Amino acid sequence: MTPAIDIDHVTKIYRRHGHSRRFATLKSTLLTGSLVAQLRPDESFRALSDVSVQVPRGVSYGVIGRNGSGKSTLLKLVAGITKPTHGSVRVNGRVSALIELGAGFHPEISGRENVFINGIMLGLSRRDIERRFDEIVEFAEMEEFIDAPVKTYSSGMYMRLGFAVAVHVDPDILLVDEVLAVGDEGFSLKCLDKFAEFKRRGKTILLVSHGLSMVERFCDEALWLEAGDRRATGDPKRVVQMYLADVEQLEDELLAAADAKAQASAQADGSGQVVESLNDPKGPEPAAEQDVASPASEPDNPLDEAASAPEPAEQAPPPPEGEHAEVDEETGLVNMFTANEGRWGSGVVRIEEVTLEGDQGAGHVFHTGDRMTIRMKVRAAQPVEDFAFGISIFSTDGVCCFGTNTNIEEMESASLSGAGEVEFAIEQLDLVEGTYKLDVAAHKRDGFSYDYHRLLYTFRVKSRTKDVGIYRPRHVWRFTDNLRFKPVSAAAADDSSSD
Amino acid sequence: MLSNLGELFRYRGLIQTLVARELKARYRGSVLGFFWSFVNPLLLLLVYSFVFTVVLPRGELVSLEPYAVFLFCGLLPWTWFSSSLSDGANVLIINGNLIKKVMFPAEILPIVAVLSNMVHFLFGLPILIIFLLYYAVPLRLTELAWFPFVVAVQFTLTLGLAMVLSALTVHFRDIKDLLANILTLWFFATPIIYPMSFLSDRGKAIMDLNPFAHLAISYQEILFYDGPFGHWKWLLALAAAGLVLFLFGYALFDRLRDSFAEEV
């Protein structure tokens, strides 16, 4: 059986926009029939490279990928709006594209007339539309306003009407681009029902979406595009998992880069104290390792929607340069509630490297409940007897989730000389999803800083459950017998992540 | 290309709908509404008559009695021609979302531009007829029989030009500004407000190169001047040229078609 959509080694090259060489496209098109043949490589942009996909009849096919990965280009090629530069696209059956809803609506004339015009544009006859008109209007929930000019419609009404016309074209192949967020909750559900109905009736659906849960739940197959390349195809659950893993890796790299920047600038600020005193390093000597383990966090603060990049300057006053004055008598910690990111201290003991480690090694992205180890490489410029190590975790809105040090936990320092390693192991990272920042410090027991790293390390906690707050204690719900919930499998379907 | 041309016939329903939409939308919200189709040419006529009979009266124009009718014969087709071209040049850009977001046969758009302006032209004809009757201008059936043919020639010619302009404007937006000025020049370089007989022999020879001059003269000979329609040879030549231009315009459009979605 011929596939409904056959994308065969398709490459799509766009011209980069710019004012230079406007003639080039025109000339190239006129002479060779190709838009980009005469363009230099730096003037063109490859949106898709050598992508082959076959969508069998009756299959719901999801396309996922980051912005700019070529998803919409693929859809436009299938819709016939643009032509591939190389390769071929074959489509068998009537196509209706939900790429831009109500694209042909004329603002000045009534919704009724626009339905007819739009329907005719999508390939229906006048009689077809007359037959389906009531159904369309009812579906769009527009009975009241159908005779008003379209310019008076709200954007939701506009989209609803456009959607209603497009799905009532009765296509064999439906192309959907990110339009599921049409109208209110109720209408979205109706749209989903409509897609389900299409699916039941054996229509082919090509769905481009950022809603990964939608792809997982709804599609039979999925394609992951990455910068115009086909990265994976097949079972949606597997493809989505691969994609998510990749997104996390990129997130990790971004966090690492941002941290490195913060650390570099802190280094520059604090170089006066820290580096100078460390210019005469002693040879490596036995490490004084100290283990502290006590995961605990404070609840009660609204979940912050993980800001993608760590933003500096969350707290008002700039960091006090050099020697730190604000020392909390009780805890011996620097007053972390007023300081900004930075680094200060005498440098007698120096924290040279901080790594966060999960089960899969060093990284910046963790999942709720994961093991997380904070590892610090430290070095004492001279043997010291009075020292303590501390850590605290902050949420992005500046709330201290947890803070401790060896002194608070009543460990008495004895001796440290040369290089050593400190490990702070959190058995279970019971934080809700969000971005967190870390302070690490080496100081005297009275709080005098040797080396204080303020908010220089960032990690992100991901969770499949979208609960709020900061702290996610391990918990169990229990109910009496007369109180029941639906079986877990249905709920689990909703429990998939989406971005 | 020929099969694409055949497709055009299949789209006639769509063309019809879009022309109707264009006409409806144009006067939506105005008090006079559709009457503007009649009032517009009338006002234009009034302005030109005022200028050339009151402000700048010229003795030579006395021979063109009634001047309003003479003027109308050229002005009405010119309005169709010039608005078709300026609409046609813009039409792909204005409807960019159709071209970029929907599978849409782009060649329909310049056709719709020319056709909807033609409808306005046809609406202006009753006024012209009233003028002709009022001034009791003698008309002959043998001459009037040519009228539909002249309209057809003008349609072909205009459509060919509109195709070329719409396709090129996508690549060079400069065209629409340039076009506005060229059309003004063209108007005065065509015997619409003055008769051909004003020109020297050299002027006439140059005028022969102006395709719209032949159309204007044809309209004037059929409707205004007495005597048999003598311009038919030129008209036939223009018909042939118009057909060639249309085919060329369509071929160019067809060739550039794939670039529209990306350049609009």
C-alpha cells in the first residue's frame, strides 16, 4: 500500500535574508528553476537535510524538536506551500493544513461569508459548505456572531472558526502545527476529540508539536528533528525520551557555561584576597576529608518557574568587597540573605573546584529524589586547625532551602594541610522542580571566611510531577475503602512531561 | 505550464468567490456602499471636465462636443487598467499569509485584481450610456459589436502586465512606488483627455507604440466619433500582442511561483 505521505531524501535550503544580492534569487529562479542554485553557501540556510520519512495511511505521526529544527518546514513541504530543494514529497489524498487558522479570512466581511470563502479555498464546493455550515458554526460555538464582520472577533473566536472550517473539509490527511491551544479549555478538549475522531476513522495525521505528552499519548510514531537532521524515528515514547535526555544535556551545558561565567567574574572580583595568598602553594599533603550528610529542606514558598538562565542580581545590595563583615554570630555563616553572587575570603583555605555529581556522573540537571553529591577540592596554603566547611541551597527567588556547615553539626576541626577533598552527599534530593543555586564555603568556626563561594553553582531539579513549593517529602496517600480513584494507568498517561 | 493554465478553469469558483469578496469588502462600512462604483467615475469625470472646460479651456476642445462623453470614453477604461495594475502589483504581498500558510494557487490573485476592477468598469458603463443618450450621440450597431472585443483585448493585456508586475514586485518592492509614477505619466501620454488629432505626425508615430492609446482610440471611435470603426487593424495587432504578453506573463509567474512563499 502506498504511504499517505512519502518524504524522499528531502533537502530544503532557504536564502538568508539580507539586502545584498536580491537579484540572485530572481536570476537563479528564472534560469535554473531553483531558488538557491546560484547562492553561495554563506547566503543560504539548510532547514532540512536529506530527510526521508514515510507516513503510512491511517497513522498519527508526531514531529518533535527544538525551535528551528525544521518541523514547520517539513509541514509546509507536505502541505505543498513550498517545494523541496532536493528530493521529493509525495502526498496521496486530500490535505487540510492547520498551519495558520483562518489564514484567508477577510476582516471586513461577515463570519458567514468567510466560512464559505475559506471552505472554497480549502477545496470544498459551495454545496458542500452549505451542507456542513451549521455543523461548522456549532463546532466553533459562533452561532451568535456568525453574521458580524470578522474584524470584530476576538482572537479566540477567529481561531475557533478557522479551526472549525479546516476540520470540516474532511481531509484524508490532516497537518497540524501547534494549534492545539485554540480557545479555552473546553474548546481544546473538543479539538482533541476531533483529532481522536479523525484517528478512529483511519485518517492520517501529521502533528508538529512542542507538547511532548500530546505526542506520546496521541501519536503512533514520532520523528525527532534536530537542526534539519532526522535524529530518531519510531515509537513516540522512546523518541520523546531520547529527545528529553538531549534537552537535559543541553540544559546542563547551558548551566555549566553560565556557572563558569559567574565563577570567572567572581574570581576577577575577589582576586585581591584569594589568589595573592595562594601564590606559594605547598605540596600535596594528606587530605582531611569530612563527610556531612543530612538532607533537609524548608517547605513553604511558591514554586518558581525555573528561569532558564541563572539571573544575577537577585538581591539588592552589591556584595561587600574583600573581608566580610556581616557574620551571623549564631551560625558562623556569612549573612547569605543580603549578599549577591561573588567570592571572598582570606584564601588561607581555598576551594579550588566544586562539582555536582549524580548517579550518571557530574552534571547540573537532577531529578527529584536523585542522589546528589557536592564535591569540593580544597587546598590549605598553610596548615590550619580552625576550619569549617558549609553549603547552602537557594531557590531562584532567594529562599534558603537548606544550609549547614560542619560547625553547626558539631564537628570539631583538628587539622588540614595541603590538598584535600570534601564530599557532601545528599541521598535523596527531595526538592520540587526548579532551578537552585549553591553556596559553598570554607571558613573559621567563628565565621571568618577563608573562601566563600556565593551563588556560583547552579543546578536544576526536574520532576514528572508538577507539585509546588520547595521541599518534596516522600509521601504516601492512604484512603478508606469508600474513597476510590480510577486505576493508576489512566492517571499515569497524564503524568507525562510536557514543556 | 499548459496544464497549469488548465487548472485556472478549475479554480473559476474560487475566482468568482474572491472577486465577490473583494467587491463586498471594498465598500463595506461606507454609507453609499455599492453606489460608489457609480459615483466614483462620475466624480472623476466631473473633476476632469471642470479642469479642461473651466480652468484651462482650450479652443481646440470645442471640436470635441460634448467633451464629457469624449473624456468618459477614455477615462473609464483607463481607471480599470491603472487600478488593476497597481492592485496587481501589490496583491501577492497583501495576501502573503495565503501564500505562506495555505496551499493556494497564487496566480488567482492577480486575476482577481483585474477582474474586480473590471466589474467596477462594467458598473460605470450605465453612466456612460446615460451620457450617450442624453447627448444623443449617434451609435451604430456595427461599431458597437466591436465593443466586447475591445474589452477582451484590454483584459488580456492588463492581465498579462498584472502577472508580470505581481511576480516581480515580490522580489523588488520598489516596483509599486515606481509604478504609481509611471501610471501618471502613462495617463498623460495617452489620448484620453486630448484627442489623437492634437498630435504632430511624429507624435502620432510615437503614440502608436503606446498600447493603451490603441484601446482608448478604439473606445472613442466606437462610442464617440461618428463614422465606421477604422482602428480595427491596430486592435487586432494589439490583441495578438496582448495574448503573447499574457502567455509571457503567465510563464514568468509560473517560473517564479516557488519563490513567492519564501520571499513574500
